[in-house]
Amino acid sequence: MSETGCRHYQSYLKEHSYDTFRVIDAYFAACVNRDAREKKAIHCNCFECGSYGIQLYACLHCIYFGCRGAHITSHLRSKKHNVALELSHGTLYCYACRDFIYDARSREYALINRKLEAKDLQKSLGWQPWIPTAKETNLLLANARRRLVRPNQTIGLRGLLNLGATCFMNCIVQALVHTPLLSDYFMSDRHECGSKSSHKCLVCEVSRLFQEFYSGSRSPLSLHRLLHLIWNHAKHLAGYEQQDAHEFFIATLDVLHRHCVKAKSEHESKSNSSSSGSGGTNSSSSSSSHCYGQCNCIIDQIFTGMLQSDVVCQACNGVSTTFDPFWDISLDLGETTTHGGVTPKTLIDCLERYTRAEHLGSAAKIKCSTCKSYQESTKKFSLRTLPSVVSFHLKRFEHSALIDRKISSFIQFPVEFDMTPFMSEKKNAYGDFRFSLYAVVNHEGTIDTGHYTAYVRHQKDTWVKCDDHLITMASLKQVLDSEGYLLFYHKNVLEYE
């Protein structure tokens, strides 16, 4: 990759120098002071549609702002301008190359602006692009011929040995390995282990699994070390009995979350100890920052969303609102008297039922904080924030005092869909809430005995079926025709905070 952008950007610099870039970046990307923030709030909207969208571009040849896509590209094409600045996180875009470009000197000016912004707002430095260290640069130079992943290649696909009714674990591992953001995290070696022995760290073991999956080997893997670590930290899953894939998924996220938090705490304590030894102050971090849904570990960044619950008093219409974090959304499939005995047919039906207001009845009166008395009320769920990966649990196993049964009814689910209708603030919701399917876990059999398999998206438009050690090609029709127990969707557009 060139350190000086492309030839079109070099031609632009000969005519305009770096001055235009520095000003546009300072005022409309970094917002280095209050004056810059006011100017961005007033002037920074698409000249075509007036939108204050997530990703706006500023033409560096003239004064023009446009949305990502047709609006900015039509301007660049008609005016024969090549260079624009993406304002969300300050990256250069060349229309002639149809790609983002990197220029070392421009990045230095941008970093200065980000430091000025952080100082003015009294906050830490925000998102930064990856800049290789000297060690990483030497590794890149020493390995100039790197593996190129082409269509129809099998790199990243490995079968998993069944260690005795462990198909539930194999399916969840396949889904996690093919989660794009999680793969990016572990393949870039981002985990810093604070444990004395990496053999006891679940995150280290998962990191090793990612390396094994993408090593190029085709032989099936054994997950005995992962299974042993899960048993040690989730005692209720110990033993060679068939377990529920959904329960294993939640337990795995919980253990990974706790290990990430522990590693971060140990890393921070070491940093504080070293700073206090050199004369600095040692301040202990609040334990609340490590709570599920409040920390910034990779698990919470990818999987944690926020559920909003609104309870409305039927007497005074007073509203009591609470927020709860979630890692997955469990959806009922059976008939309910609340909604007229109608069974859902699609995933959208399930979500509509999940977010529909429910009358709690006279047997479940709650004390209203407004009228200070026990009243009947209605309760409604909605999604306050959505994670980068949304997992849906279709509740196919029904347990009651009378009978235990499996609900095998077919539930249609889409390849892509928009979650905006289920958000708490539909009109003022900020962001793009379109999601794409990338993994499906299925259960074949009865409630007492059965077998788990998974479909995962290997590459764009390429699906495979994972049945323990067997990996076979699959069509999209096979995926959509499957029963579906756990559905995994990832966000199409990611916004940087």
C-alpha cells in the first residue's frame, strides 16, 4: 500500500496543497473546537436531499456535502472531481480509483486534529486506524507473498469431531468462528492475556481456534480443551450428555465476557502499579464498568443490545420505563391466549408479537409510581439499541407441568431485513438497522433425543452445512427451508462511536 495515496490525490495536492484537507478535516470531521461543532451542525448536510446522515462526504475540490452513494458520486462524476473526505472517521476517498486511499502526511494532520478535539472535549482519543509497529512492518516485509483468499476456497472451513454428544458445541463454535467482527478481532491478535497460564484462559483457547480454522489445514479439529474450560467455568454444562445449543451459546458468551473483563482488569492494575511506582497516582477503576452490558470488551461490543420495557398504568397512564441488556432475543412460537391463539408463521410475526403491548391483568397489579396505588397495567417491549450481531432464539422446546414437547412448525426467516419497526424511537432512530443472515443452527429430532447441525455463510453467496466433522456445500434455498433454532444476523452498516 502506497504511503502517498494514489496518483489522483498527488495531482490534487499539487493544485490545492494540504490546506483544504486540514480545514475540512478540522471543522467537519474532527470538530476541533466549539466553533467547528457549531459550523458542522449548521452547514454539514447533504446538498442533494438535506439529510444529516451517518456517512456524509465532503468534496475537497469545492464546497459540497453529499450522502454516501448516489449523491456524492453524481457530484464527483459531473464536476470531474476525484477526491472526497468521508466525515464519520476522516478517511480519504478517490472517485477515479473507486476506493479509499491512505496518505501518511494527511493522516498526521488528521491525528493532530483528533488530539485537539479530545483536548477541547476533555476526553480520550477516539477511533484510530491501524498503524503497524516496527515489528509488524518487518513481518509484513518478510512475508510479502501472503495468502489470497479466492472464491470457492476452503480456507476458514474445518470440521469438528464429535466427542460424545457434543454436536451442540460444534454448531455454536462454527457460528462464532464465522462471525465477521469476532473473526477480525482474534485474527488480528488483539487479545492480551493477563493469566499466568494461557491454558486456563478461555479467550486464549478461542483465539487459538481461530488460528487453526484459518491455517489452511482441512483435517477435523478436536475441541476437548475448549470443552474442558467450559466445564470448569459453567458447571451446569459438565458431563457427556446432550446439552441445549442456546444454553451453551449464552454460557460461552458469559465466560468469554468474564475472561475479557478479568484480563482487562489485570492489565489496568499492572499499568496502574507501574505508573504509581514512577510517581503517578493509582486510581482503582469502578467495578460497575465491568458489569454485563456496561463494559467495553469485544463480546459486549459485538453481541450486547439494550431492551426497553414500558409499563403503562391503566388508571393514570403513567409510564414506568426500564432498560435491560441482552445477548439474544428469545421468541415464543406456540399459541397464546393474549394474542387470540394465533401462531406465528414468520420471524417478523414473532418480533411483532414480542414487541406488542400486553395487558397484565388484575392478578398482576403493580404499584404505579405516579398515582401511588396498585393498578392494572400494560407492558410493551421495544429495542432501545441493537448490537452488531443479533441472535434470535426460536423457543422450540416447551416445558410445562402437563407435557414437554418440541414445536417443529416451520418459521420463515429472511436473508435480510430492517429492524427499524421494532426500535423504541422509530422516527428519531439514528443509524442503519438492516441486518443480514450469516448462520443458522438447527435441531433434528425430538425433545428427548436429537442432533444439531449448522449452516454458515463462508463467503458472499456461499453457504456450507456443518455436521460435526462433515462440511458440505449448501444452497441458500436449503438454508431458508431449514427449521431454524438459532438465527444469527449481522449489521450491514457499522457506525463508529
